[in-house]
Amino acid sequence: MGWDLITKTPAQRAAANLSDYPRMRETFDWAQARTRLSGVPGGGLNIAYEAVDRHATGPRGDATALRCLSATGTTDVTYQDLLRLTSRFASLLDTLGVRPGERVFSLLGRGVELYVTALGTLRHGSVYSPLFAAFGPDPVRERIARGDGAVLVTTPELYERKVAPVREQLPGMRHVLVLGDPPPGTVSLADELARCPDRFDVAPTRARDMALLHFTSGTTGAPKGAVHVHEAVVAHHVTAAWALDLRPDDVFWCTADPGWVTGTSYGIIAPLTHGATVVVDAAEFDAKRWYANLADQHVSVWYTAPTALRMLMRHGADLADQYDLSALRHIASVGEPLNPEAVVWGAQALGHPIHDNWWQTETGAIMISNFPAVDIRPGAMGLPMPGVDVAVLRRGDDGRARVEGGEVTVAAADEVGELAVRRGWPSMFRGYLHDDERYARCFAGAWYLTGDLARSDRDGYYWFVGRADDVIKSAGHLIGPFEVESALMAHPAVAEVGVIGKPDPVAGELVKAFVTLKPGHEASDELRLDLLAFGRRNLGGVAPKEISFDQHLPHTRSGKVMRRLLRARELGLDEGDTSTLEAPV
């Protein structure tokens, strides 16, 4: 089905931060963008300074930085408050003997403490790394271990369920700070902070000093720790202005989970660099609550995910009509491809079309976007960000980008190839921690290879086609099949596992496992339920939702399970017809 172009009016174009996209594409450079930020007095660049200090010590000091919603009410935190709280946390790290560059992990839900931990860590000069609260003990242990975690901030409940079972396997984790009454082996964050001064001069970090460590799953091997530097804040700030149209007087709500990169780049850093008010809702998705948040908090810019939008669509436009959404000015989506129906539904039910955009953990910030002042082609990822060079590269027989004479080959318009981004943007990841070889394989000449298949049309819009590998996208989260397979194979009845993403109308994909049993074990509903529970205990929210027994999993000649053929079987396709299996649409 084709979808009509959604055109922007002259007034909409003129009102946008990026009002003249073609001109800015021609004239913009990142050195110019750097001047939009202050820099640490005396030299250096630090994310926390740009997000907190320059507002707290200026005319927006009394402005609300965080508006935290919970079951007990609403708490407002001003920029001056945030300066004191993050300084106290940085002081605590100093007291604990944490050195600049050491890793501080958070395993937290949405709340003031999350922001204080992230920004206080960056103020101190340490490296912040978030964890997904729905992870089970094994994924938590592996990420902290691979990231050389020195400090963990969490809750007593999450500690008991996710960390205590694997604590002995984390000898390098010296300190665990918890938000409530401390279990054995932990200390109270509140008690420790109470003893610390609320003044700590921000560390004079350099632009290329390590600041953030984000783990992302691949289809084979262990999770990858993508390294980002303080210079990334330049891209966070500019992309939020142009793709999200953010301004100091905005009330901004990003619904991304704090354990993932979007929850950090655009849930914490980007809006605060603009001096906006950030809505922080501790609760999980509920359609009526979300609409009430948008209305009651007068949200003007909303950044959410296709899964959430599809769930709202199930309630119809009638529910949206019950709420005053007149404060909304801009809606954007990220995490997985946004279907055209959702773009159009937004215009009809919410008063604004949904503006899709594309980026990855490795890019650190938005690379391609449907901009507020540019016409939307429903279903398209959009146009490249000014200062970002994007191309679709032809692939060779090995599936890799084709390189001839040291140069890549760019695909023609409407030809499917691998999406690539030319080196040079500030938020580009600077390595995979402890894995230089894996990092080097991500590049062909000057181009970062995204692993996504795409095409560009004759007008320069980019269209997502699918993943070049088997990574599963479920509710906006990337899930590595290898990690799920490894966990299930620890069950005494399991001989082998193949994991795929099964298409789902709400989540995009559900994790499904095909299990081969060891001799002496028989397939049964009881064993299936036991395996599902085993997966939940060890993997948490990334565990498989469905399990099928299969004593004859397909293999490559080298013995690897052929997930592509498992997907073909699941969809009822001929095993030779896998052209539609690259990713959910």
C-alpha cells in the first residue's frame, strides 16, 4: 500500500529550529556546533557541565530540570538542585577512592537517583554505564565484568534478585550503593551522600576522554561495550535541536528505558543541555496514564517508540480525544522501523504525524531523521543529519561492503545495500572495550558499516530494509540470539538451541527458541513451562516468550545453527525463499 506525502506548511517550516534543511546541509560543520556549548572554564569538555552547570549558574538556575512522577506524587528538581546533588555524588565517588576513567554502573528505574548517578559520575570524570533493569543475573554479571565495573548503584530488590547470586563472580566491583535499606555487602546511598559536601568542581575532562559505556548485543559472541567520549555531547545537543526541535522552554518526555542508549543520550543528556524540563515517569506503560502525562504535564516534545505507539493505536483515537494534547508540538519515534500507519495515525489521533528517525548504539546520536520542517514520506527513515554523510554500499558475495582499490562502491538509487556512515561525527563510538579487532571489522575505509540494509530513493530519503545479521529487535530493544541460546543450554535437558525473532504486531518481534533435547528427555508441556521459567530466571526481560522442540535443527557446514531457515519455517516459507526475512517490518 502506498502512502501520501505529508507536507509541511510554510508556517511549520519557519517555526522549526532547522528551518532551512538544504542550506544547513551545505554549510554546517561540527566545529561550528562546538561553539553552541560552553566548555569547562579553564579548558576541557564535560557532559555534566553542559547539561547542568551552565544552566544552574545562569538565568535558568531556578528552572525545573526534572519533573519526577511516582505513586506518591510529583517532585520537581531545579538545575541548581541538580548541581548540588550531582556534586555530592561526585564527592562520594572521590571519597570511595574511585579514579577518573573507572566504570560506574546503574541498575535503576526512572527516578531522581538515576540522573544523579549518571551526571554525578560524569562530573567526577568516571565513566557511566547503564544496565537494563529487566536483565537476569547472567546478563548483569557479564556486562559488569566485561566493563570492569568498580561501582554499582541499584535498589535493594534488584540487588537481591539480579546481583547477589553472581556477586562472587565480580571481584572487581568494590562498591554497591543501594537506594533503600542495604542488604549485606552493600551500603546505603542516602547515608553515604549525607556525609559528602555538595560542591565538587567538574572534572576538566578532554573532549576525547571516555565518558559512556553502552553495551549492545550481537548475534554471536559476548555483548559489545561501545565506548563513547565527552565530545558526544556536541552531537546530542545539535541533534536534539534539529531532529526533536528542543528548546529551553520545552517540557520533554522520552519514554525510553534508562538501561538503553536512548534513555541516556535523549532521556538524560540532550534535553538538559537545552535547559528543558524533563518528565520522568517511574511507572510502566499504561495508555490512560500516558495520555494523562501528556496532558497534565503539558508535554510539548515527546520521544517514544513504535511499540508504544502501536499499543496506543489499539485503543483507537477515541481514547486520545478524551485528553487535552494541545501543548504537544512535536512527536518523534526511534528503536525500530516505524510503520507508515503509525505516522498517519499520529496526525489523525494526536494532531501531529510521528517523525521517525534512525541511529544506533554505536552512532551515539540521531543520524537520519524526518525533520520538523521537511515533508514526511511515511515509512521512510528520513534524511541525513547536517554534518553526517550517509550512503548505501554495495555488498560483495561475502555479505560485506564491497571495497575495490581501497574505495567502497555506493549503490544506485533504490538499490538495497548496507547502510554506512562516514567517520567524523562527534558521537561516533571510539571502540569496543577490550576488543580492538571487533571494532576494526566495523569499518570499510572511511565508512562505519552499520549492519543494516537500506535503500535511498532519488530524493535522498532513506528506507530501512532489514538487518544484515540475526539480531532481534523486540519492543525497541536489541537482543542477541547467542546470549539467549547460551543461557538455555545451561538447562540439564537441553542439547542445542536456535533463537529467532518471531514477528509480532505489537513488539515487532518476540524471542522464540527452538530446543533440541538431550537423550533421556522427552518433549512435553511441563518441560516447556520449565524451560520458559528457567529462561526468565536467568535472562529476565530478554528471555524467550515461546519455545518449540526440534530434534533436527538446521546447520551450516561448520556446525552453526541456521537461524535464517528457522525463521523461514516459522513463517511457513519455502526454505529457499528468505528474501523477506532480514528484519521485521
